[in-house]
Amino acid sequence: MDWFGLLGLDELSHGLANLSMFPYFDVAHYVVSIMALREQPGALEVSRVSPLACWFSSMLFCFGGAVLSAIMLAEPAVAPLSNSTSVLLASITWYLVFYCPVDLVYSCAALLPLRLVLSGMKEVTRTWKVLGGVTQAHSKYKDSLLVMIAIGWAKGAGGGLISNFEQLVRGVWKPETNEFLKMSYPTKITLIGAVLFALQQSHYLPVQTHHLMLVYTVFTVANKARMMLTGSSASPFAAIESAVYKALFAGHSPYAALAAEVKKARIDRGATNGTSATKAAIGGNGAAEGPSGSLKAKEESEKKVN
Amino acid sequence: MDWFGLLGLDELSHGLANLSMFPYFDVAHYVVSIMALREQPGALEVSRVSPLACWFSSMLFCFGGAVLSAIMLAEPAVAPLSNSTSVLLASITWYLVFYCPVDLVYSCAALLPLRLVLSGMKEVTRTWKVLGGVTQAHSKYKDSLLVMIAIGWAKGAGGGLISNFEQLVRGVWKPETNEFLKMSYPTKITLIGAVLFALQQSHYLPVQTHHLMLVYTVFTVANKARMMLTGSSASPFAAIESAVYKALFAGHSPYAALAAEVKKARIDRGATNGTSATKAAIGGNGAAEGPSGSLKAKEESEKKVN
Amino acid sequence: MDWFGLLGLDELSHGLANLSMFPYFDVAHYVVSIMALREQPGALEVSRVSPLACWFSSMLFCFGGAVLSAIMLAEPAVAPLSNSTSVLLASITWYLVFYCPVDLVYSCAALLPLRLVLSGMKEVTRTWKVLGGVTQAHSKYKDSLLVMIAIGWAKGAGGGLISNFEQLVRGVWKPETNEFLKMSYPTKITLIGAVLFALQQSHYLPVQTHHLMLVYTVFTVANKARMMLTGSSASPFAAIESAVYKALFAGHSPYAALAAEVKKARIDRGATNGTSATKAAIGGNGAAEGPSGSLKAKEESEKKVN
């Protein structure tokens, strides 16, 4: 747009578009991802019980998007493993984050200023991955907006989308929640990016690629910084989501009766078991019934910083 | 066969073979599938908690067969998504079934006469999918009967075969049962169709394709109508299954002793827990042991109308 | 090497390299695998409740490696099914092991001398599978050692690696353990073989293929025989593993504090529930937390004979 030219941002956006993710941005992505894995409950224990499981989990955190989009496009799932330099870098990062003497690397990287910079760099790689996924899908499925969005989303947020199975590697199984039922902020922002880039690549959005890259990257980095500095996890989309939900999905038809039924069932189970609503969501045969617990979980998730 | 010519059914079978599934039969398939999803326990709640999870679940119900056979043949799993018109139709159907004001669409479609017609049309699409899968496999694996049956079965009943994972999207996890342990009627009839069409395509069954299509379609539609009208879920194959089972699989060797052992274990656990046999099937570490519960479940399933 | 020539083993290694696995070694592999399946808790019950689930499970035990490596390389997962002769042989073996009148086949094959011979023959097929996987990966990913190791490992030990999902077919779900968290002996020996053959194919290990095949086969067969005859499951690698673990992975940093925390939590939960540590590892919402139970399980596994 002319605005970009006027604001002198045209050169900046070209510079950003030509920036190489390797090696610094990629390493920042690995560090932040593996730190996030380490902060999961039980992950440190797994790292002592089975370094192999811990390593494989870390690789899924780092390359989950590439693996998921490869599976969706019927390309070899091992292809990301064939990039030996990246895997080596990620493995070294994994080793240092989990096993460095006196825990030096993790302690330093967890300091807010450094963590802020690394997280910002990770957000920059997000743009590259989403755009990469969208263009890859565009070359094979020219007319399908949905496929472009799906692949862009998978490439950018694959690690989160396959979280149930990544947790399974660590012996954790939480079927009552997943990124579809309760979308975390990174997955949400990646979906939005995938939609924007898909519309732009199909020429529905009359913006140049490098301009959109700049706007999207600045938005994600700024928002991430804000969330980390204020400690707030208030999603910038909360108002829009709420409006869309009320307009489209909060029909009166079965829900009023259903909500009453669910509340009654919860009260009954609460009286019988004397347990919390989340536990009450578990059916008698050990299967986890997600949604009752999810209603509660949805409220809790808005407090989490991702 | 000459019978077809004599009965004047030759033209009917040709007409059926040339019938296009799009759009009416496809839409009937979507409506019936999504209504079946809606009637699953917890599905309405998911539709309010997370429309995205509900939509994805519905797409798996509608296109599960195409996705599963694509994965089995190493074709892109997103290929069904690239058919934008079908996905759009299915999405509109999903929206109307779950969120229509005053629940108009669901209430009307659930009326027996209309539901009967829609279910009949869905059974017609089953023939197309099975035949499509068998011929697709035949073109790549000319001599392999087993692959043809597998792909035909997957294409026709994929939604049921991947039910454990479709439920996972909704936060439900019931590992103690699946379509192999306890096959539902639609999956059974699809398997039979896959076997028949595989034998016919490999010229073991000397029948012309369009004749077999007519016979199979008439059988499935008539049986479905009978089951819906009488409210009976008695499988037409029960006698044959029983005979085959007794002849081949009910050997005396370990089972007598085993059955006694299982009964004794059930009685012990029943005395300790004071719970039903199904709950007694759950092992102490939270893992679900399927078969004890399945023995009971197998009896219950013969009462279900699918 | 010259040693091979001097010891007159050159001819033996060539003979071994040219040996065909079909049909005797393949059948031995099927028999031993299906017997291992039969000895799993609950498998006999599944064989009576649902022969189809039992058959599919057996096929996964027999061909799991081929299926897993096909999926990883984006080749059709049904390709192993297209080898009709192998599938037929495996199916006949399945039927005889589970349903033979007076349980003749299983009783005979379980006698130690015969079981020893069959297990030895199965170990020979392991060499072929690992080498096949490594060379297949080498042809597509010449420079990637990691991909070659991954595919060789998958082909040789696929049945074990996908055990969680094979158990799911039988209605069993044990997420708290898998081959990454607690590697069984066969999986370990296959990984070592995959590493050796990958190094040899990439010319890092200056050994001829048929020589390495002979050494590896003799080692695996001898070790398997020793373990079966002595009833000991002491791994020959225990000392090396222990040394590597202490050197690389037993850093002081977070573990001391963590271990104390874990012990305290276990004591608390033990006091509340009055149950074993394994049960105490299960979180309140039914999700299985693997590692605490795995620490205990790791000790138990060293007693198991695989």
C-alpha cells in the first residue's frame, strides 16, 4: 500500500521478508519451545527417567508443525528429521535446557529480558511457517482456501495441535481437552494468520505479501511482549469472539434445557462423589467426558499466559 | 444376469449406476450423519462450548471414509477438504442441524417419514463409496483382494472405524470399545459390501457391476427401513454369524477354563467394589480392559438401532 | 575383515546374507509374535469376543514394522497387506495359535526346545528387517543418518513401537507407558542394530555388510538363547547404559529438589489413598501421569523376559 511507502516501511518489510530464520531465529524458537516443554507438569521427571522420551518430545515441540503438515499432505513424516543441521541444533538446545550443569542455560533464558527477546524472535518464525504452509498448499490446491488455511495453521501451530500425542510420548494422557475444545492463544493467533495469508495468496485480500508479513509479525510480537510484561493473558480477540459467538452460536433452541440438565447432573454427581466439577465430568467407565469439565476449563484458560 | 433382463430391472440398474450422488444424496448423507453426531452423549454441549470442535467432528462424520482411505493409500489427508462445494454444503448442514433458530431443521428431519427417506438416500451413497474404494484399490493393487476389501470398507464406513479419534476431538475417550471389538450394523453391512464388490471386480463373482449395485442398494435400503419402522435392531446376519462363530472360533481349548477364571474374577471384583461388571473391567491403574466389558456390551449392542 | 577370512567365516556370512526369509524364518516370526500376543493379559478373551479384533492385532504384531515405516515414508500403509502370501501364512498361523483344537499348536510351540529354535529364527529376521529399512532410507535420504536409524528401527521393532495403538484395537489403553519411556529388550537391540547398519551404510563403520549381518545376528540369537535358557532378563547393556546415563543425564541441577518433591508427593498420596505408588501416579481427573509410575516400572521391567 502507499501507506507503507509513505511511512518508509517498504524497505523494512522487504528486509523482513528476506531475513533468514537460520540460525538465530530458529534457535530462539527451539529454546522457547523446549523451555515451554520443561515447564509442563511431569516433564522434568521424564527427562530423568527417559532422556529418549524427553528428546523425542522436544523434537515434536520444535518440529511438530512440519511433521503434521507433512502427514496432511502425504509427504514423508521423517522429512523434517532429514535436515540434520536443524535437528542437531535442536538437540543441543534440548540437552542444554534440561541437563546443563547448575542449570545455567535455563536459568539465564528464563530471566524476563532475555525471555522477552527470545519469545519475540519465536513469533517472527511463526510468520515464516504460516506463510510457508500457505504457499506450499497454494501450489498444489490452487482454488482451495480451506486447504491453504489448514496447512498454514498446521505448519505454524502444529506443536500445539498434536499436543495430545506429544503428551502420550511422556506418558501423559488428557483426552478431555485439546486445541479444538480450548484453543490456546498461540494456536488462535496462528489460525488468524493462516486465514489472512490464505486470503492474500488467493488475491481476496489486496495486500502485498511482504507488507502483510510486516503487519502480522509486528502485531504478534507486540502482543506477546504485552502479555509477558503485564502478566495478563487477556486475549485481544475476546470481544470479537464473544460477539461472533453470541450472533451465530448461542441459539436458544436446545441449550437452555440442556444447560439445566447438565447443571442438575453435576449437582447429583457432586452430591454422590463429593468431588469437584472437573472430576464429576468423568463418566463411570473411566472415559473422560470433556465438555462439562471444558466449560470450567475454558474460564481457567483465560488466565493462562501462553 | 438374465434374471435382471427378464424382470425388466436392467434399465433400473443402469439408471442407478449412472445416478449422481451430488447434490441430493450427498446432502442426505450429511444430514443423517450430523444428526447421528448430535444424538451422541455430550455432543450438544460441545456445540456450545466449542463450535470449531463440533464442526471438525461433523466433517469427520461426513468425510471420515475419504480421509481414512486417503491415509491408507498415502494420499493427502486434506484432499477431501479441497472439494470446496461439498465442504460448504456439509458446513451449512452442520450449522442448520446444530444452531438453527427454534431448532427447526433437526426437529423436522427427526420426524420418522422424513428421516426414513433421508436414511434410505444415505444407504444409496454407501454403495457408491464402497464401489469407489474397491475400484480405486483395484487400479493400484490388481491382485490383492484384501487391499480392495480394506479400502472399500474404509471408504464406506470410515466414519465409524475412526470413531475413537473422532470422539477424542470432542474430549471423549472410550478405549474399551471400537468397531473391531463390537461392530455396529452399518460397519458390518459395509464390510459385506466391500467383500462382494471386491470379489466381483476380481471376477470371482460372475455378476455385472450395475446389477450388484442394484441388489446391494435394495438390500441395504430395505433393511434400514425395516429396522427404523419396527424399532428392531435384530441383525439379519445374526444366524449366519452365530453358525460361523461356533464352527470356527468357539474351540474348547483354553476358553472353558478361561471363562471360569473370568467369572470368578468378576465375582471377586463385584464383591469388593459393589459395582457392575462393566466398571469391574477397569484395571487399577486407570487403563480400560475392554473384553470383560465387551462381553456384556456385545449383548447390549444387539438391542441398539444404528 | 581379514579375521572373517581367516576364521573361514566369510563363506558363512555370504550364505547368511543370501538366505531367504521366506517361508521358514517368516513363519517362525509369525508364530513367536502371535504367541507373544496370546500371552498378553486379556488377549485370549478378545480372541473369543471378537476374532476380527484378534486377527487385526495379530497382523499388527506380525507386520507392524512394515506398516510403521510405510507411514513414516508416506508410502501406502496397506502395502504390507498386498503381499497376499505372507498375509495368508500369518492368518493361518493366527488361527492355529488361537483356535487349534485341543490347543495343539500353542502347546507344542511353547515347549522350550521348539520355542528356542523359533525365537532364534525370529532374531534372524530382525537383521533382515533392520538392514532393509536402513537401505531403503539410504536410497532416499543419502546423507541423513537419523532418518536411516529411524526407518531401520521402525522396520525392525515397529510392532513394539506402536504397541499403545495395537492394544487400543483390543480395547486396552495404557498411556502411562510406551517404548520411549521404558524400552523393552527387543526394541533396544533393534535400535542398536539400526545405528550400526546406518553407520556401516554411510561408510562411517568400515565393515562389509554381510560381515556385520553375521556378527549382529550371532549376537542377537546368542543373547536371546541365553535369556530364555537362564530365565534371566539381565540386559547385556545395563552397565554401559548406566555409565552413559550418569555421565550425560544425571546432572545435579533440578533433580535433587525434584526427587524430594516427588517422594513427598508420593508419601502424601500414599497416606490419603492407601494405594501403591503406581496408582498414586494417576492424577485426579483420570489422566495417567506416567513418570512416577515409570520410575517404579523401570525397576520392574529389568525382571521381565522379552
